[in-house]
Amino acid sequence: MTEEFDLLEPPEDPGDEWEQIDVSDTEADRIARRRDREFHEFRERIKDSEQFKLVGSVFDDATLAAIYKLVQDGYITAFGGPISTGKEANVFEAFGEDESQEVAVKIYRINSSNFNQMREYLEGDPRFEGIASDKKAVVLAWTKKEFANLRRARDAGVRVPEPIAVQRNALVMELVGHADDRARRLSEVSIENPETAYEVIREYMRRLYRVGLIHGDLSEYNVIIHEGELVVIDMGQAVTVHHPNARKFLERDCRNVAAFFSRQGLDISADELAAVVTEPEPVPGADPGADLGTDPGNG
């Protein structure tokens, strides 16, 4: 590969540290309970579709109502087949507001999501206080958390899929690549310029940290390459720097990244990477050569 891996420019204002995550009833829940005629027809059309029969467990009535609401609001104009199936979620292709725009719809499975695996990232996060024992509420909050994390990362100049809309356990975001020609994970390609790729990922980790986020599961499997860009994906588990396990997650991310690029021939240590990621912003106007520990009167 010969891409230069362009970097986005971060804004000056990174945004709030704590987003409020509301898991109260949405219009999708009310539609599912009401089951009006148009929703009933939409539900039957989706459930009868051949492309959804293998993943029928994903589409309970409330999930179908969430998709129905996204269609009503214009975020989805046509729904396609599955792109990928994961342990926690399935990703489907769709057309967005503009029918020439392909989007990805990530649907978290409420009944089969690994609640215990999620718990490690939830405990200690103030956004999940009071709902940690309610599996449905956790999955709904997790979906909104990924939307919020993507938005904050993108605002910080980190290349992630653009978040478009969220409704219950359905997240609409930019489809990086195409459904029939998906972007490749870093683990799947041969990198001709690993130094540049490493510098970009290091800078993205630093930018995330400076707006209060740690990816928490960063590795060559959660970075994809598309048209000369490195794109960080799977931001659902990302935690704030105030999370009680934040340092543990950061060190694990650094070990994963350092190990991958060490296999590419670079001389990198996880400790050095962590030091760069967490290095404080320089104070504007400060003298970088000043010795802050010296009494100026004793010169």
C-alpha cells in the first residue's frame, strides 16, 4: 500500500465531557405498542423478506419500529441486506436521505447481547448509573453511547464513520466503502508505509484522549483503510478518561497497537506510546525551556 493516510484537522472546542443518555420511551416504543396499519405492513414486508430470514432474531417489534421511525424521518429511504454479523450487533446496508448515499445501519441485539462483556465498560461510567442491572436499558444506552462517542471523536478530528441518527437500538452512520466492496481492516492488508500509519493512529489516540475518550478495544481489527484514510471503528465501548478502568483500557490499547506495528518492523514500545498519548497540551505562551522547579531568585 502507498497511501499517505491524510489526517483530519481537529476543532478548537472538543465539547462536553459528560453526555446525558436518555433511555426513556421513544416514539419507536410507542409505535410498537400502537402497531398502526402502516407499521404493521412495514413489519410484515421486512419479516417476509428473504434477506432477513437468517437474522430474524434481530428484528423484534420494537427494533422494527425503530427502523420504521428512521424511515419516516427520512434517514433511511431503502433498507438492504446484511453487511456483517457480530457478537453484539448486525450491520445492514441502506440508502440514506439521498438515494445515492449509502449508509450503514448497526442494530444491537437486545436478547443476545453479551451483557457480562459489556459490564466491564459500564461499571463506573456515570452515564450508566441506575441501569446496569436492566439489560434492555443497557443495550439502548450502549447504542446512544456509541453515537455520542462517534460524534465526539469526529469533532476532535478523528476519522470515524460519521454518525447520522440513532433510534433505540439502531444506529445510522456513514458506510465507509461499499457493501459489495467493503473497506479492509488493517489486519487484512499489507502496509508499505507502516511508519506513517502508526503516526496517524498515535495521533488519533492522542486526540481522543484530549477530548476525554479512550477507545478501549483498539487494535488492527478496529481500524479500516479506505481511499487513503485510516478509519477507527467500533466506538461503542469507548470510555471517558474518568472511568475507573480508563488507565487499564489505555494501556491495553497501547499494547495492541505497539505489538501490531512491531510486527511491521517498527521499534515501538507500549509505554512510549502511552506517554505520547497522555502528554499534556502545552500551555500557550509558556517558555518550553523554563525550569519550573528553579527559584528565579537563586539564579
